[in-house]
Amino acid sequence: MPHLTPMRAALLATALLAGATLPASAQQVVNVYTTREPGLAAPLFEAFTKATGIEVKSVFIKDGLAERVKAEGASSPADVLMTVDVGNLLDVVDAGVTQPVDSAALKAAIPANLRDPDGNWFALSLRARLVYTAKDQVKLDAITYEGLADPKWKGKVCIRSGQHPYNVALTAAYIVHHGEAKTEEWLRGLKANLARKPAGGDREGARDILGGICDLALGNSYYVGLMRAGKGGAEQQKWGDGIGVLLPTFEGGGTHVNVSGAAVAKNAPHKDAAIKFLEFAVSPAMQSVYAKMNYEYPVITGAETDPIIANLGPLKVDPISLVAIAKARKRASELIDKVGFND
């Protein structure tokens, strides 16, 4: 971080007065390239510096993370690459700008389906793909993703663009579970059940439920947290408080999740510090802080979630590999276009 923490300031002052040099750890830096909003990751950065004496210098990159690091080549200062969505994590791997990490701590903390089998990336937090409901009309305790194509929901479902990464990933997960033919059938059934053309974002699904346009809407879990906490203003808080929420599952599986995650850069000048940073990020205390900042689920078991998210009910994460989902994205996108989902 560009500012000195109290601990670092004290260490620096002591060293200068004594004419001594700082301990090696206090002289170290870790450079984090991130697509996450700086404010969301700042508590993690500050806590890491306080605990280790290693300064975090962050660079916010809205788009083109893989392209930037690739263009910088061997002289890139990037140590850690942080981003959202498993597809973006696979993109940095495919661009050849990551390196494998063999860390017993990371392997022990993060389930195998939520990290790269070769150690090129690791999930740090989770967001679940939920079903928002008109709680006065929909009297259900559970629902499956497969059930969203049931004709009983004809004209009652709202959703954002089928080509949005959230929905492409869900469709890719459906392919992994059921194959392409059944996924195409499901997409056609879901399209037939739409109350309106796919549009807006996940929060607009909640809005349209309250407006009587639909009874169900697909939306991510952290939007429920943002709305109910009033982060989007009083109107969005009304939307969040006015809907019911179900954690759907695949038949024989669990709830579909996407992730925020990180990788160690291929040419990381501070590799050891970068690995320490990732290991710190999955420690129980930091998992709670990191997850609560954006109303996400921790990636490790036992860490606390924000009460708004905890009150949605227990999350049973779908056990299929995120790598398998990511590899099915291209075909998922093609099927979404084939059925004219957004038309």
C-alpha cells in the first residue's frame, strides 16, 4: 500500500535512529495486480502488511489483466494476479503468465474442485447462483436448476443476458452434469418460461419480482447482501428485503458457485512473498474479513460469513471441478446463441 501502517512507521523510525537496517521481511514488497475494486481488497492488504511487515503495492486493472502482464513480459513487476470469475483465472493461465505453486497450506485449506490441479490458481471466496422468489406467491423450501425449465413456471422467470459470464458459467456447469443435448433442451425450456427478454442485472430481477413481472429470478448471492445492507440505496434495500431466496442445487449435486481467486505471476520478482500472501488470504480470520467485505462465502470451512449471507441458509457447494466448468464455457455460449436465448 502507498501509505505506512503504524507498525511499519515505528520500525522505520527505530531503524533510522539506530543507523540499522530493517529486517528482511520489512523491506519486502508484494505487487498485486487486481481487477477487484481497491476498497474490497484493502483490508486484506493492510492486515497482511501488519502481520508480516511485507508492504502490498496494488495496481487496479479494470480490463485486460492477462494482456497487460503478457505485454510486460519478463520485466513485469506483478507478483500476484487477483481477479473474479473462474473464466478470468483460466484466461491468465492460458496466457502463460502464471506459475504453479506447491503449497501444503493452500492445498489443505482449499477444496480440490476450487483450485487448479497444477497449482496455477486458487479460489479465495465464493458467490452462489441463487433463485430469488416472490415470497408471497412461491411457497417452496427448495428448487433445482433443472426445475427452472418446468412448464409450470411459464412466463414467470426473469434473468439477465444469457451471455453474461454468470449465466454462461451456470450453463457450462449444466453441460458438465448432463451433457450438451440435455443442456440445449433445458435452455429451450428456460427460455419458454421467461417473463421478459433477458435484460438488466441480477438486482433488476429482484426489482421485477416486486413489480409483479416475474415470480422467480436468477441472481448471485452477494447482490442479496449488497441490497439488504443498503449499499445500493433505499430503493434497492426494498428490493432485497422484499424477495425470498432459495439456494438451488443440481439434481444429485450442489449449488453452482463462481469465485474470486488469485495466482502467482510467472515472473514474480517476490515469489516467496506472493505465496505468503495467498496463504494469508485463506487463513480463517482473513477469510471472514475478505468474504464479509463483498457479502461472499469463504472458501474454507469454518470461517464466518456476513449475517445476511449466513441467514440465506447452508451452502452445499457443487462438487464438480471449476476447471471442467471453465472448459465448457465456449460450448455453453454457442448453445445459448443456438436456442436464441436473448431474442
